[in-house]
Amino acid sequence: MEKKPQTVLFLLLFSFGAAQKSTARWAEEFHVGVILDLGSLVGKVSRTSISLAVEDFYSVHQNYRTKLAIHIRDSMGNEVQAASAAIELLENYKVQAIIGPQKSSEAAFISKLGSIKQVPIVSFTATSPDLIYDSIPYFVRATLNDSVQVNGIVSLIKAYGWREVVLVYDDTEYGRGILPHLINALQQIDAHVPYRTAIPLSATSENIMQELYKLMAMQTRVFIVHMSSTRASLIFTKAKEAGMMDKGFVWIVTDGVANIVDSFSPSVIEAMNGVIGIRFHVPRSQELDASFLIRWNRMYRQFNPNELPLDKPSIFGLWAYDTVWALSQAAEKVGVSENKNKRLQSSKNSTSLDLLAVSTNGPELLKEIVQNKFRGLSGNFDLTDRQLPVSALQIINVVGRSWKHIGFWTLKNGLSQQLNQNGLKITGSASMLELNPVIWPGESTEIPRGWEIPASGDKLRVGVPTSAYPEFVRTSKDPVTNATRAVGLSIDIFEEVVKRLPFALSYEYQAFDTIDATSSTSYNDFVHQVYLQRYDIAIGDITIIYNRTPYVDFTVPYTESGVGMIVPVKETVKKNMWIFSKPLSKGMWFGSIMFAMYTTIVVWMLEHLNGNTHLHEEKLKCILSRLVLLVWMFVFLVLASSYTASLASMLTVRQLSPMFTDIRELQKQGGYVGFHRGSYIEGLLVDIGFDRSKMRPYAPDEFHIALSNGGEHGGVAALVLDVPYIKLFLAKYCKGYTMVGPIYKSAGFAFALPKRSPLLAEISRAIINITGGDTIIQIEKKWIDQNSYQNEEKIDGSGSAITFDSFGGLFLLTGFVTTFSIPVALLMNHYKKDQQKALTKQDEQNKQRYVQKGENGHIQDGDQGNEENGDSNNIDNQERILVPHSPNRNGDLPGDCTENNRVTATTHFGSEVIHREGEASSHKVA
């Protein structure tokens, strides 16, 4: 009887377990095909994750009516084998969906087949952007396409300032699919792809080494590798052998390699040291715990007993796991219909593909797959847009035997070191400063500049012209070696630039041979040789003009810019009865007069407040008036001295003025204008409006004669040249000529390089350093005798008169003192009147008191005797009469405006009279 309850409990548990087994046993099979390259690392990882996902899902959902029946097929990395496997799965197992295939090229055909038969094709590895669901509606991408990572890669290129990159990719649909997106994105940041190399699947190790040596001979040192993991491993192994994993090189790998870098062998990891990569970021989750990793590794070893164990599955393994969960949930909602597939009737001309069944529940299954959203091992698993949403990308750096975190990239915020809980950027603007330090190839911490002059390459070919101005460029041939020699201002600047480059640059001069090397057409041809790759750089007196910029890039100019006129000067004699007014500008005259009147009015006011109303008869009495006048006299003294000096200069110094000050004036008068024969100045004069009959071309040695003859004697009234040429002319002929202008803006002389040349920035930086210091002055003194360009004669011009602004400080001083003296004088005058009122009131009170005492009696003799004994207490009994001194004729008490006026009182004591000054105070009678 005691065992009866235990027996009942046992029966209940047994019945419940049997019911569960019965439910599981009667769950309908939902056939799903899986096509993977089981010989690849991704295929092995994905197979493990798919098998574990099926096991985990149905251990949690034991009461489901459906259960996935997985049929795995090996594509062996071959498109034909993959297509054959898909047909076999559709024909023999009537699969309702296919997971895979692994490669984009395989997915292209199988997805078309699935769209025809209404069988969803869900791939977590086919990343080619060319796979668009518009043309293959039953294709679902359980990953992101490769174009998503393009912006992250380009942000890195921009952050580090690299201008050129070389693309290394598989010659497959996967490798080529990213190219249009990547090249377009690079063009948006003005980065150039000078070369790209496609590695065919049939390439041997020797073929790869030959291609690497070709890349090594180029200047560009930034390489973007978009390849399968197998091909990338071989590339980096061979690159290390070729010496391309040393300092100065940059290697960037896309997600196809970076996502599974943990799974590479130690030898490959060692060869990849210094590589940076873009991979999908997997947020931390509780599901990826130790228990899951143990079960996953146990199953991986079960499928791959001869493989080395892995620490954890790659992102592809996580996507494979989440794909199975999404498909299992969709299968449960759709269910397995009785008429699973509708087989088509055979006909005489039908093929095996035509006889494949069309899935009846395919549309509903596809709908459930894309509408399913959940939090999976890989993060948010949402296929609403037929692919996963764009999340954060992680930037890694392969170091040692593993990799380290460099930063993140998000579509919204760009580059950053870390992400906050919402996935938003928590650091500053996107730049290399916002990323963690990188260990570059060769264990270097210095950021590579992205290009190098190949040590094994040829010398830099420097083109030099034969200039009409030998001071700028002059060439010759070495009689022994027949090498080209070059000297001149432009050559000295170029050689100084080479010295200041942060790297060694080997070069050789090559002369540009032409019949007429002095013409503009010849210089255009000379610059065009750079575009034709005959020269690597063209140096000389090359003007930066618009029609040359489409073919070459120019450095910053190393000379002054602009176009000016050389005109004769004429001596002028000033005969002007009003010349005395010329030293001061109109504003100065007006300001001086106004300040003089203002000072006079203020001085009069100050004296009037002090009672001095006759300034012409008396001296200034108020100290403030004297101070104001003293400051004004100082200002007047300085102004008078400057006026005298300026007037003397106008009357004694020789005055010269240019014949013309404006090219439009010369044009209106119909004067002749000269220019350098064959230069672009001819077209400029035509654009200004000169008649060709008024334009005369000359060689540089004819300029002086043409100006000396003048327009009336077969010469010209002015010469129009580039400013550097004008400086050279005036250095030789400084007397009698001057420069007017610039009359037209030009960029000056510069060096020409090929488009997007990596040398451009470095050479321009060196030129700025030279022109901003003393070096350019010394070089110009060497080739242009500027001491002779110090014209001793004064060229007349406007702006020589003394302006009001020049004396603004002095006028400000006198204005401040004058204005401030007025309120000070008013305060002092108010204080004086208050003092006078107080004394007057006291005197009246004393007078009344003494009068009252006088009426009561006279002073007694005894009292007088007491007074004589020094008893001053009886002084109050004396009759005292306070007699104020008479005011002056102005009605005020005498005194200065800065002193207290004193009131003098007289006291009568008998026959004695005592005078008291100031306030009422006691006095003892002697």
C-alpha cells in the first residue's frame, strides 16, 4: 500500500514521456536541401552550425508539427556540381527550400531555378551585389552584400590620406562584383585606382609571384584584397616571400577574409602580420556561452576528425545557425501540405528540368521567411529587405598570432574607436586620430604614405625645355657622357625641392627638342609629353593656364603670379598754386580745423567757469585750460613738422609717373602693345579687345629697343608679360621703365606632373617650404640681379598725402583730454559755490550774535585786564565785527578755480583789529 503513490507517479511520467516521443515521432518532415563546399573552411564551419541548429531548435520546440529534414550536398567549389546537386534535391527529395549555395556564382543559377520552381533559396555566404531579388524573387540573402563594406574601406583610405590603391581580387563573380561599387566610392574621395590585378582560379604559385613582382615595381603601396580565404592565404604567403610585407606597404582585406581570420593556420597569420581588415561586428550575447561553444566544437570534431579544433565559429557559422532557426519557424507556420509538389506531365520535347515539380507552398514559405524577426546568435536577424540590415563593421589589425581591435564603422557615424550601447559613435569626427594605433607591416608604427619610388625602378625622367629666358632654364650636353645638363632659377628650385623630400629621389634630365622652343605652342607640346608618359615631370618656366590642366597636374607656383605691363616713365613738374594743400589729405584738413575749433570752445568755457571772461586781456587762470592747450600744442607741433617735411619733399624730389596706368587707357588711345612672340599673352590681348594691327610680337632681346622707339617709331608704348619676366627685364633696365599691374591674374610658374601623381603633394609641400623662407630670395638674387632694380627715382602715385588715420592716436589724445576737462571743471565749480555758501551763512550768524551782545553792554576794564592775563574765556563778551573782504569786480571772491576761496574776517577789540582767514577759529589777543 505504501508503494502505490510512487507507482502512480511513475506511470504518469512514463505516459508523459511516451506522449512526447509520440509527438516527436509523428512530426512531419519538412525537406530542406543544403549545398556547401565541404572542402572549404566556411563549408565545414557552416555544416557544423546547421546540424547543431536543427538539434537545438527541436530540443526546445518538441511539440512542433513539422521538423526539418536536412539533406547536405557537397558542391566541391564547382558551379556545375552545385547545379547538379540542386536538381537532384528537387527531384528526389522534393525539397521545400535550399540553404546555400556557398558561392555567388553558384547562387546565380540555382536562384533562377528556385524562382521558376517557387523554392526559396536562402544563402548566408553569397555576397555578390549582382544578386538582386528583382530578377530572382525567391533568392534571400541571410547576410549582407559586399557593397555594404565599401564605404567602410573608403573611410579608412580617406582617414589615412592615401590617394592611390591597387585592387587584388579573384577573377570570379564574387571577386568582380564589388569592383564598380568600390571604384565609384574611391572616386568620390578623389582616390585613384592606377592598376588592378585579377587572379584566376587556375593561377599557380609562380603566376602569383610574377604578379606580385609586377606590383612591387609600381609606386603605389596600398592594396585592397577581395578574395576567398584559400586564395588570400596563398597571396599573403607569397607576398611575404617577395618582401611585400615590409615597412611602407599597406594591405586591406575585405570581410570574406577578415571574418574567418581566426581560423587561419599559424603560418598564414604570421605572413599576414600588419594587415588591416573589415569584418562584421557580432555583439555579445548570452546565447554564445561556454556551453554552446563546447557543444559546437564537439560536433565540429565529429565532422572533421583530422582538422585542428577551432575556438569558436565564424560569423558565417552564426548566420548558418540563425538561418536554420528562421527556416524552422517558417516551416511550422506553413506546414506540409498533402499535395506537396505538383509534378508536370512529360511531353515529347520536355527536359528533366521541365519535369521538376513546382512547390505549392513556396510563396507562403517565402513570405514567412522574410517576415520573421528575432534576436539570434549573430544579432538582429531580420530579412525584411531580403538581406540582413546594415550593422556596425569592425576594423581589425592582424598582430602576432591573432588580431586586435582598431575601431568601428557605422553607416550613420563613420569611424570611431568604440560603440555605446545603442551602437552610436561616442568619439569625435571620423579620422585616423579616432582609431586605435595600427601595427603596420614590418612591425612599423609609422603610418605609411601609400607610395614609394621603387628601388629597382628607372630614374625619374625630368623634362627640361630650351627657354627664351636662360636665367630660368638653360640646357647643354655633356661632351663625354652625352647626358643633359640644366641650370637656371627653375633648376635650382627643383634641385632644392629634391633635397627636402622625405625620401631619396634619383632623376635624370631629358631635353625637350623642338624647332621653336620659345613659343606657347611648343610649351603646350612640352607639357603634353608628361601626359604621353614620356616624362615623369616637366620643370621650367611653365605657366599654369587652363588649357593645360586637363592633361597634367601642377604643383603650387614657385614664382609671383599675374600679368603686368612694362611702360616708360616721364618726369613731371608740378606747377600748382594750391600745392600747399597737398601734404594733407582732405580728411586731415577737415579734422584739424574741427579739433582746433573744438579746443578753442572748450578753453573758453573753462575760463568762463573760472570767471575769466576777457581772454584777450588776461592770461589763462584755470589749470585745466592750460592742460588742454598744452596737449593741443603738442599735437599741432607734430602735425606742423609732418606738413613741413611732406611739402618740402613735393617741392624738391624729382617726380616720375608712368606713361600709362591702365591697359584700357592704352587701348582707347590706339597705342601699340608688345608681347613675347608665341606666348599665350597674344590670346589674352585679343580677349581684352586689342586690334591685332596694334599688337607687335618680340623676342626678349628686342624688348628694350621696342620700348625705346615707342609706338610712333616702329616700337610699342608698353609690353605685356608675366610678372617674373618683368622682374627680369627691370633688373637689367631699371631706369626709365616701371611695372604697372598686375593687369591680369595668372597662377605663376610651376612644375607639371601626371594626373594624380603621388609626388605632387610632396613636391608642392617642399615648394611652399622654399618660397616661405630665405632660400627663394637667395636663388632669385643668384639669377636676377635685384639690386639693380632699386630705382632711385620716385615714381609718382596716389596716397602720398598725410591722412587723418595716420594721426588718429594724437587726435584721440587731445579729444579725450579736452572733453574730459569739461565735467571736471563743472564739478570743481560746483564745489566752490557750496564752500562760499557755507562761509557766508556762518558769517551772518556770528554777526547777529555779536550785535546782540553789543546791545546788552560794553566791554569792561576788568574784563580787558583778564584778557591781558590770557583769560580767553571772556572773548565772547567782546564785540566782534566780521568784515568780509570786498569781492573783485567780477562779483566773485578772488582765487583760482583749483583752490578753495578764503574769507577774511576782521574783529574789532577796542583799539586793536585782528584779521582771521578761513573758517571761524579762535585767536588769542596778544
